[in-house]
Amino acid sequence: MKLDIKQIEEIARLARLELNEKEKKMYAEQLSVVLDYVEMLNEVNTDGVEETCQVTGLEDVVRSDKVEECPPDVEEKIIGNFPEKLGNLLKVRAVFSEET
């Protein structure tokens, strides 16, 4: 699949990348080669091949969260040393907003 400069400009816009003309030409060539390879892979007969999501045999090692009580004097020290708080709640910077 041959990508033209207009398509590269649209991809760059979506990715919020500013590309010069040399980069646009380079990426058009490189991405075209990648897409040609993917098209070639699409021609491979995979009938009867079982889906594989991972092949290492590794499993998640995630544990369940466990709440542990904190002695009141330790809790008071922690809360007392925190710069911004509201009662027993500690105020931290926003993670999912534009605020800093």
C-alpha cells in the first residue's frame, strides 16, 4: 500500500507531529513498506491455527489489595507532615486534569 504525502500529513496531524517535507517523504516510504508487509501477512492461511495471546507461559503476579490498620499516632504524624490536607484527607495534585 503506497501512502502519499497527504495521508502522511493526516497521520502526523492525528499524532500531533510536526514534520518537514523531508520527514514526510521518508515516513511515506517507510510506512508504505510496513503496510506492504502487513498485507503480505494477511495472505497467510491461518485456518486451524489456534489464537495465541502470549507464548512465554508467564502468568500475572498481581495480588489483591489488603487494607492494614495504621496506629493512630503514626497516622497523626503522617497527616501532620503533609503540606495540604482536609481533615484526614491528603490533598495531592490532579492526575487526570490539566491543572498543575
